[in-house]
Amino acid sequence: MTAHKVLLAAVLATFIMIHTVDSKASPGTGTKVSELNSQIVQEVREVLKTPYLKFSSENLTGKVKVITQVRKDGKIIFKNIQGVNENLVSNVIDKLNSLNLWTSTDYSNREFIYEIKYKD
């Protein structure tokens, strides 16, 4: 249990480092797209703060690249999640797939790319 508390504290400390690497959006919608981007970052941070882990593993260090996309109906999906640490990627996939995110259809076919850094 102590290992989980230490791991949770380390993971929470690194969530501050979540940031946008790239955003493919038209320049005419700058403020609205940045607001949507901030909303996605906030939602991802919140779901990853929960202490539940898919399985017990002491090695959840690494980086995960997350690509989100807005479908034509406005649903925000996690199109691709990649990383070297398979335990970390599997945990992030399960947590992000638990989210049910929607936005305006004005943003359809927009992609946002994020990099999440975890430290032990």
C-alpha cells in the first residue's frame, strides 16, 4: 500500500508537466480551439489523478503520446496512444477510454497531440 501511495504522489506531481505538443487547427478559430485544448488537458489530468491502477506495477515511468480527434458528431476520441512502457500505456488507455468527451461539431476533424510524462 505504501508503494501505491508513493507512486500516486509521484504521478500526481508529474501531471503538472502535461502539455500540448502540437495542435492541428485552423488559425481563424484560435481562441475557441485553445479553450477546447485546455478543456481536454483538464479532463485528462482529472482522470489520471485517480489512484486506481489497472494492475500493480512498480514501473510506470516514461512518456505517453496521446492523439485526440473530434469526430463529425462532436465526440472527442483518443485516436492513438503510444509509448515505450507497455504497463504505462495500458493504464493510460484504460483511464482515457473511461472519459466521455463531447464538443461542438465546428471542431470536427481537428486533432490534438499531447505528451504525458510520468516519473517514478
